[in-house]
Amino acid sequence: MTPLVGGKAAGLGELVRLGERVPDGFCVTTSALRSGDLPVAEIAAAYRDLGGGPVAVRSSATAEDLPDASFAGMRDTILDVTGEADLLAAIEKCRQSLHTARALAYREAHDLGDGPDEMAVVVQRMVAPTVAGVLFTANPVTGRRTEMVVEAAAGLGTAVVDGTGDVERHVLDGTPRAGAGLLSAAQLDELHRTGQRLQHHLGGPQDVEWAYDRDGVLWLLQSRPITTLFPLPPATDDPDPRLYLEFGHVQGMLRPVTPMGMSTLKSLVSAMLASFGLRVEVTDIGGRLYGDLTDLVRDRSARKRVVNLLAVDFGPRAQAAVQQVLDDPRFAPRPGRGRGHGGAAPSARTAVRALTGVTRALARPEAARSRLFAEIRRLETDAAAPAGLTTAADRLRFVRAQDTSASVDAIVWPIVAGMLAAALPPHLLKGVASRDEINIVLGGMPHNVTIEMDLALWGLTTRARDHRDLLLTTPPAELARRYHDGTLPEIGLGAFLDRYGHRAVAEVDLGVPRWAEDPTPVFATIANYLRVTDPEQAPDRRFARAAATAEAALDDLVARARRRRPIRGRLAGFLLRRARSLAGLREAGKFGGLYRLREMRRQLLLIGADLSDHGLLARPDDIMFLTLDEVAAAVDDRVDHRSTVTARRAVHRRELRRRTVPVALLSDGTDLEAVRPTPSGPAGALRGVGAAAGVATGPARVVHDPATAHLEPGEILVASTTDPGWTPLFLTAAGLVTETGAVMAHGPTVAREYGIPAVICVPDATRAIRTGDIVTVDAAAGTVTVAA
């Protein structure tokens, strides 16, 4: 009945149906309020039937108290209303609160669009409480589902709901508790039992408003879903806690993955870990990739190396979370568990291939690069679908036959060699050179396909300056439409997309459109580049400066190191020079693999078009919200998946709005970072990890979607994470701040090569920093300071 009575009233009705104690009341429906004229006589009669006296008048809109939007505090509640005149005025005030500035801002922030939202009003008999408050049936701070949190205040409890005044807090985990403060032990136990009951009946964790009256009777005033909790990991038969580590940020993405993309990424990540001798089950939690590391951390052999193995791609936040688990007695090694549960040693053959490949690359880096790029050209050629794929069944067989997890020695080992050459010098030069100095040496790195792509786009922009006004004043989406319609002046975009059109933000997700399909992000970046008016800030000059600075710093550092530690200095110098020859290849393997993903996506969209023509999907790209088995059912048996896609798209849209994704989760929902003490840092500074040398001060630009980002030259780019699809923004940024990452990950690597300072792993940076704040990024200190 939500469309008629709103979310709050529907929830109260469900509580009544379940037999819970709810204050008597009535509802003025959406249809009664729609016309603008209050049904005065009916309201007065209902109020008299309620017995008159003081009542609570509460907004109950159709878009509140929903699983993905609570609207908590966004609409009005008026307490202790007495008399018909005041009642009518209170109802009118609630109706008007539907369109307040704060409610409209909330709708926009939650991407609720222009969907229907109407107001109903609940009128309930007032409870005169001695104590009242809120019960969360899961811990809203840590996410732990085995704990409940009670917040209580004397009297009406408005201090709890409004965030004002003194609040008493209790954490309930099912163990007996002594009464303290406002609530007795019996009352705490009653609240815990009530929470268990409501959570069971209502199908998920609840945010419950309650009150105890002067007779000690518990009244329930509201129960709605807790909308902020991150989803739980899949249930297992293991009675003990399990550890899940988030893997998506390795590829620079925290956005949810489409179901079609998830299947590909699972095999890709599993294969990557297997190359390090780690066998990990990859699972979907909230549309994100998580690896179950439980067996690894409980394995006596594997646990000794797992933290170090996470350094390169996963970064310090993941390392800290895993170290936290290693110190937890619940994850101690178990008798009888050895190698084979989580740690799987690489085969002798793989070890020999790795040693041979890395050694060859270090010995002859130019030859290794030649082999690598020749292999990428072969991948591009081989990715094309064969002629004769004419039916949906033919196309599906082609897609199923693709192995996206396969690795090629000519590509893998030169990249590994470059990453090792970049990762080892800080250990060799400890006490001789700082991490910041080494990061300078790793700047301006050649042979990086992503850098080449960004500079190619800059070159296109400089040649398109005759059309500056058109490109700056026309929305990027409109420019993309005109490009596909053939009504846009020739600016060289076709040649750029021929080379780089298989790329995108979150490009490892099959469900994401490539730039060739939708060049809107490319046009947004061109507009940003056109705003660069200082010749010295031109991206090609910045990159050249970074390269020259790096070479000079390398010579100086090696000379100093050889004077102080001759043997280590020589070895470090050799590795740093090899890093400059090979570490830029970091992006090449992914770049080559994307050709296969592009063709798979193209074939899937053609299948989707066939299925939509037959009424089995609403539109071709709906196929990205199915699995391959479900596609087969549609192709072979004509199964209609439209309702399935609609439900999954709704979940995907909701998860796209989520700004915080836990780095590490336990199976009970605990966010490990939320229960770890926050390290202290300089007053007023946000602490992270320096990943690209330098200091920069400028206005912050918080960006959640690079496709439409407006970035002025000299601004500090602040993002949750970045992948190669973000890097065109780096060319005009003065600095980079991210919430996740590793020193050798995509974003910091490209930041070093442009010579802009970067601080990564800054928790909640996109919340703590607002667009326009003047911030200082200090990579040496690993801090981001917001000016007062």
C-alpha cells in the first residue's frame, strides 16, 4: 500500500500486522492530499475517534523508508499536537516538506530522478516516554551483523534522532548485560529480542525507533531498512569467520561490475593470483570483486608471505587489514592445514619460465619490449571474430570459447621484470635515498601505452583548436551524438578511436561501453584540455620535464649510493635503469587483453539485439545483466529475462551510488578498517601514502564520474580510485588524491610519469574534501592538508 499511504505508514502497518505494540493512529492518504484541499471533516472525525488529545503528526512519503533511500530527517514530524486546528496546520506542514530544499537535494544525491514521490501523513497518539531512542539491528558503524546498537535519551528521544544533546549508547551481542544509565538489563534484553524478531520478519537489518512509557511498556514508533550497510558475503558452511579482500581497486574500479563482467573478471583475477602461487576463490559481494583469503591466512606457509605479496597491486590499506587478521586468534593456523589449502606453490615449470622470462627482459630490455608489442599486435588481430557468425547461437559459442585469463610469456615477464626493478631499489637504498627521491626517478617513464594515449588525445586537441568554441560550449553527450551522426566537423577523432576506442573507464567490465561506442568521456577530456592556456602547462611539456628530471635524479642518486654503499648502489642503479626501460610496460598487458573483451562485447550486443527483437529483452545492452548460462537459456529455449534484468539494473543503480567500499570484510559483515584504531597524524591533515613525488597546493575537484568531469588546470583531482580511463584528467591536474591504490597501481604510475604529486590510500577523502577546498598534497609526508 506504499503508493497510497507512504513508506512510514506502510512500515507501521506491517508492525501492527506482526502483532507489535504500535501507538494507535490513522493515515491521511496520498490521494486525500493530492488535490491540495485537506479533507477537513474526515480528519476531524478520525481525530475524535482516536480520543483527541496530543498526537504525533508524521510525514509518510512514497519514496521514504525504502531499501535504498530512508529520507531520514528529510521530512517533517510535529510532536504534541493538540486540537483540530493545530492538527490541520501540522498536516499541511508535513505535506509542504515533500519539496523542501533538503529533500530535493537528497533525491538528487541518491539519483532518484523524477520518479513519483507523493506525501501521506500519519497521525498517532502520543506516547509520553521516560526514555526513547533508536535500535539498529546491525552495527551501522562496523557493519557487524552479530551486534545491535541501542542509542537512548531521556524523554522523547529527540536528542537521538536530531543528533542533539546527550545520548547513551549500548552495543548488544546477545550476552547478558547489566543495566546501566537509562535502561535496565531487562529493557536491553527486550530490545535485543525485539530487534531479532523484526529483522527476521522484515527480511533484513532494521533501524527501529522505540519508546518506553512511564509504565515501562515498550512502544515501536517506526522500523525501516538500514540503507547504508554494505551487503554481506555469501553464506558458507564454515561456523568460523572468513576474510574477504576487495580486488576491484587493483584494476582501479570500485563501481559495481555487471553480472556479465563479473564472470570474466573472476577468472582473470584468479589466474593473476595463481601466477603467484595463490589459490583464492573470487566472489561477488555488492557487485564488487572480493577474494576469500581465509584459507591463505590460516595456512602456516602461505600466511608468511601473503602481506608482502599484496604490496605491489593491493597497497598498504589491504596489507594493514590482512595483518590485522593475522594477529586475530580466530584466524590462527590450524593443525593439519598445510600447503594446498590456500597456498599453491608454483610448479617447477612455471618457476623456470618466470626466472627465464624475467632474466631475459632485464638482460635485453629493448628486445623484450619488441617481443611484447609484437605479441599485442597479434592479440589485436586474433581477437577478431571469424567470418560466418550469423546466428545468436554461433555468436554465443564464440564468446564462450574465449579465454580471458590466458597469459602470454612475451607480455607477462617483461612487465613483472619492470615491476620488480621498480619495487626493489627502496629496500636496497634504505638510509641512502627516500621513497620520494626514488619516485622522482620513476617519473616520466617511457613505453607506457596509456601515457601515449593521453598524449595522442592532447595532440588531437591542439589540432582541433579551430573548433574551440564548439567543443567547449556543447555538452559532451551532444558532441558524441553528432560524431556518430556524421554532423561534427572533422577533428581527427576517428583515427584516435581506431587506436584507442576499445578503452573506457572500468574497462575490464564487459558491461561498460567502450569509447568507440560512446565517446562522451573523450569529448569531456578534450574540453578540459582546451582550458590549458599556459604553454608551460601543456601535457607534452610536463611529461618531457618529468622525464628529464627523472634522468638527472637517477644519475645523482646512483652516484651518491655508489659512494656510500658500492655494491648496493651498483645493483640499485642497474635496477632503476631497467625500471625506466621496462616499468612503463605496466599497462601493456591489459591494453592487449582489451581487444578480446571488445570483440566479446560486440558479439554479446548483437545477441542482445536478436533477443530484444524477439521480446526476450527490452534492449540489446540488457544482456550485460545476465550470465552466459542465462543467455544460453534465452537463445536456446527462448526464456524471457526482462524481469530479471529490471531487478538487477535497480540493484546496480543503487550500488553505483555507494561511495565507500570496504577494503576487507569478515563474513559477519565487519568492515575491518572500521574496527581498527585510526593512526594519528599532523593536526588537520589527512594521512595516506605518498606515491608520486612532490608538493602541490590548489583547489580540490572531487570527481566521481570522469565521463563528465570538468577539471580546471591546476586543480587537485580527488577520487575514490582511478584506472587508465581516468588518466586523461591527469594531464591538467596539479596533484592526485585517492582513497585506495598501491604505489605501482595504474593511477600513481601515471601520476609519476606526468610529474604530479600523488597521495593514495586516504580513507574517506572524497567526503572529507569538498570541491573548492584549498588543499596541499605532500607526497613525502604522505599527507593531504585542507586549508582552514
